[in-house]
Amino acid sequence: MYQSRLTLFVWLIAIGIVSFSQHLLAKTTFAPELKDNLVILQYHHVATNTPTITSTPPDVFAEHLAYLHQHFNVVALPEAIDALREGTGLPDKSVAITFDDGFDNILTNAHPLLRKYNFPYTVFINPALIGHTRTQLTWEEVAQMSQEGVSFANHTLTHQHLLNRRHITSNNGHSDDVTIENETQWLKRILGDITQAETLLKERLGYSLRYLAYPYGEFNRTLSNALSNLGYMGFAQHSGGVSSQSDFAALPRYPAAGRYAQLGTLKIKLNSLAMPVLHSNITDPEVTENTPDEMRLLLDTQDFNLTGVNCFYQGAVQPTVIENGVLIVALSENLPTGRSRMNCTAPSKREKGRYYWLSQPFFKANENGKYID
Ligand SMILES: [Zn+2]
């Protein structure tokens, strides 16, 4: 009797394991449906007298909008994110428009054009800077834009490099000791900044999206996990399409300023599809001694050939190897300090001229443990 119960117990566990793995498979294997795809554009300045690298000239911006109006569905970011999260899907060729930093030229140069097409958009702002410098929007302008359908979200209080660790000076009674804050102290400080910024947004706007755009697109896994646990969604600035399978704590956006403002190359990105990644061995974009020396990707290849995947790093094509269905790209032993990205693309078999696109960012501090602009 006891033995048969034990056998039954073992069987139940085995069935449990099998059904759980099937559940995992069901979650990770998906048809690359066109309605499960979103492209997010990231702008900063729309002006000609601002730093080229973060600026889109107004006439070029107008060209972007005219092209979007003709060929794409511009959707509000919050609605698009909800649709992907809830699995209700989006129209094919859905694009969301975002701006970072809350510059006043968004209102003077971009807003009238966006209003002309009735395009919704989202601005990530630093609440402690709003109204404090000549080039920033004021709270009155933020309120006016809100009434006209613009949504605002969190870009931290003052736009610091979030991965920088601070020096802490403490007096031991005889002299000052200087130590670098540990991970707990660092995370507490950063989450404090973000939640304070969110509180200010809520006070001024009356709503709180809990969307954070990481300044400079820089984040690490500890931070993105902590933000997820607090109910935040994260937006970065590595490229790539977004789908329901994306990491919602660090969603990719395509920068559309500087040399990325050219409509010719932007068209390819607007038409891109989220790369269906089943597994990657790179779990943290922050480069440490534990960063693997190769990137290993398991991809869902229903609509492209693994041999058709091209990976680029710092503008150069990287050799790839396929081993048991896993795509392997070597990473340099010495990834450069600052921000870099490995981009991998593959042409869709079904959708001619469209590419699956994945970007893996890497962030590495300099010898002083700091990140620079
Ligand atoms: Zn920014």
C-alpha cells in the first residue's frame, strides 16, 4: 500500500515536471506574429542649434512623421505596452514615439508637427530639472502638453549615470576614511532617486506610469530586477523591436537623432521585427570579471535561417559559429569602457525586406569605476 502510494507520488511529480516544462515551452515558443511587434523611437532635441549627436533637424523630423503617417501606425506608448503585456496584439507596423530629457524645443519644434498628425508621444523627464534651466520645459508647459495628450514619464531626478558608485567619507575619530558605497547602499540611493522622481511626477501630473528611461540607456541586472519588483518598466537605448517576450525591465528603443536620423536607414529599423530569443547566456549588460567571453543565443528560427544571422559590433561584422542550433559570437576579452552593443539581424523569410533585430548592450566602467557621457 505504502509502495503504491509512493509510486503514485513519484508519477505525480514526474507529470508535474513534464507539464511544467510544457508550460515553459508554451511560454517561450511562439509564432513570430506581426501583431506581437512594436518599434519604439527615441528622440532628444528637435533643433539645429543643439548637439548634433542628440539632435534631429526639424525638417528631417517632419520627413520622419510624414513617412510614419503614410506607412505606419503611431500608437501611444502606454497603450502599446499594455497590449503587448496583455497579449491583445497591435496593428502591424506599430511605432511609438518617445523623447528623453524634456528640452523646450520638443514643444516649440516637434509638438506642432506631432499635433498636425495627431500622433501621441511620451516624454521622459528629470523632474528636478524641469523649469530650472533655460533649455528645459517648465511645469506649466508640461501641464499644457499633458492636456494635449502627451504622456510624461521618469528619467530620474537629475540625469546621473546610474551605475556610478559614490565615494563615502566617514570620520573614524582621527581622520576621514574614504570608501566606495557597496551594492546595497548604491541600490538604495538609486531606487530612492527614482521613486522620488516618480512621486514628483505623480504630484504634478496626477498619474504615475512607473516607466523609467535609464539615463544614457545604462542599467545592470540588479537595478532592472529591483525596478521590476517595484512595478516599473524600463526603457533603454539599445536598438531592436519589442514583443510580448521582451524584457520589460529594459526595452530597446531606436535612437533617431544624429547619424541615425537619416530616413533611409531608419526605414529598415521601423520595419524591424523583435528577434525571438529563447535563451541568451548574457544576463547582465554590466561588464564585470564574470562577463562571458562569448555570446550564446538560442533563437526561435521559424521565420529565418540561423545561417542568415549577421552580428555587428562597433560597426564590424563578427564571425559567428553555430553549435547544436546555438548561435555563438565571440566577445572581445577587452570590451571597451563606456557603452557598446552587439547587434544581430536576420532577414524574415515571410516578410520580404524586414529583419529580425536584437541588440545586446554592454556597459563598462573606466579605471576609476565611473561611467562617462
Ligand atoms: Zn537622457
